[in-house]
Amino acid sequence: MLTRELRLIPSQVLERAAEGWWIPGPDPVTWIAEVSTWGVEQAQLSFHPLSDQPQGSPLGVFVLSGRTTTPRTSPGVTPFGSIFGYLYLPVRCNLDPH
């Protein structure tokens, strides 16, 4: 099997449009409080809690909206964009090797 190590390389510029946002923290009330300040219809959003263990507490939530929404997020929220249509990376990072 061929394996290849991939690295995220920080960038000073936006490398892709934001389509998803990482909200850190285990509390769903905090997630909803954050999203309620974004100025977008929540019906347009999908929420994907992520954990480091199958039955563990969530580490945060990944919120997807698609390309038609640009929310006003707080500084603690990390924007992500997709490459290849299915792999999400921070908007200020590149994947190496390409």
C-alpha cells in the first residue's frame, strides 16, 4: 500500500471560500448561542458534532451551510472550505503535498 504524509501549511491569504465552521467546546447551548449571532437562517445549516471517541463527549461541532451563506462569526470560530468537493481544510491553510 502506498502511503503519503500530508501536512497543513498556514497561509496569509484566504485559499478557498468558507463553507463550514468549527465551533469548539462540548456544550450544544454554546453552539446554538454562537450560531444565533450569525445573521443567517438556521434552517440552512447542518450541525455535525465531533468526538475523539465513539461514545465520548463532543469536542465541538462542525457547521455546514454551503457557499451561499457568509455568517458573521465570533473570533473563536474557525472557517473551513472544501477541496475536491469533500475534504474540508481551514480557509487559511494549504495541503502539502498538493
